[in-house]
Amino acid sequence: MSDCYSGKDGALSIGGSNVAMLTSWTVTQNAEVLECAYMGATWKDYKTGLLSWEGSCEANFTDSTADANNANARAGLVGSEVALIFYPDNADTGISFTGNAVVTSIENSAAIGDVQTVSLSFTGTGSLTTDLTPA
């Protein structure tokens, strides 16, 4: 029987430090689809092209430069390359998505009546390693 995982137990490591006050993360894997159709054919045919991946995260904003969710302290400036590990459960289970990515955006948000947040977006550079083997 397979286990399912609660979203509340997910974690994200950026450059070797887990993001504090993390509220969400996503990682998306994509494949290009190349059309191989030609005149006279009845059905279209497709081939797989290049693979890619991207991700994002959101956390409650803090002003501590020692805090792992501070975008400038942990991820550097937009355009820097970082090592990422997305954990569906937590860092102790061994289940993860691991890769290097470029930080493509950092967004700080504030709204009356809400906690301030910081959002980061990443574009993978190279492969994304998926490990679904529990520790």
C-alpha cells in the first residue's frame, strides 16, 4: 500500500538550508512535443523533444538576514544559480526532487490584514533528479 503525504510536512532546501516559515512550493517537469506530421499523412505523429523543469516557493517574510527564507541572504540576487531540494514529506524521508536552478524572480507581498510573504521562482538548469525511495 502506498503512503500519501500531507502538504504541511513539505520542505525546501535552498543552497543547503531549509526555508523557514515555508507555506508552499511547486516543482513542474515539462517535455517538448515535436510534431512529425507531413503532407499525405492521415494522423499526426509526435516525438519527445528536450526536457525542462521549473519551481517556486512562498514563505512568510521575516527581516532576519540569518533566516533561511530571506531571499537576498539565501538565494542571492535574481539571476543567481542555487541548489534546490524539494521534499514532499520532510528532509528525513529521503523522498525528494533535486537540481540546480536560476532564481528568475523574487517577489515580496504585503496586504492589509495578511502576513507579509516572499515568493521565489526558479528555472532548472540541467536535470531534475527524482528520488521516490523512502530512507
